[in-house]
Amino acid sequence: MRTKTAKDLTCECWLCGRNGCGDPLDAHHIFGGANRKLSDRYGLVVPLCHKRCHESGPDAVHRNAETAQRLHEWGQEKAMREQGWSIEDFRRVFGRNYLPLDWEPEAAPEEAGFQVDPE
């Protein structure tokens, strides 16, 4: 897994790392629906390749529950770290916890995403 920086998050897909040249990047709100505006407010929006990673591919966030869960976990960790929140604080704002019950904060790089092996 490679470390992503804030700059990376503006010019490449959060999931696969592509630059959007062959498949334009969409802005994906990590927490949608009623929490879409909260995602905007707290900077919880990531670029995703429109077809491959956002909507249609086998690992696309709108088709793959595991991908969606991992993104929710990453987004919650990011929000908690940046806002100085506990899990309970996050739950009060977003309405639920996405992290495992045994979750412990890591001393990991600040903007670590995850990568799907390119085909």
C-alpha cells in the first residue's frame, strides 16, 4: 500500500491511482445521502475513476460492499484524526460508526488510502 498525500487526492483516483485520462475522475462523497453535506463540510470527498472505480467496475464503490466499507472506515478515521474526535463524537455527527468494535488508532501515515491491483 502506498501512502497518499493531499496532492494525490486531487489528481488521481483514490482507489486505483489512475489520473483520469482514460476514465474521467468523479468527486465521490464518502458519506452520501443525508450526510452528503457533512462530507463536503469535513472534506470527505475523494476522486474516483467514473466507470472503473465509482460506478461499474467489480471493485467500484457503488457495486462492491467491501470497497464501500473500506472507504467509510478510511473516511471516518480521517474525520476523527482531523477533528480530534472519538468514535462517539463521529457517531453523534454522522449517525453511525463504520469502524470495527476492536478498532485502535494507528500511528500510520496521515493520508493512507488503499490500492486495488491494476488489471
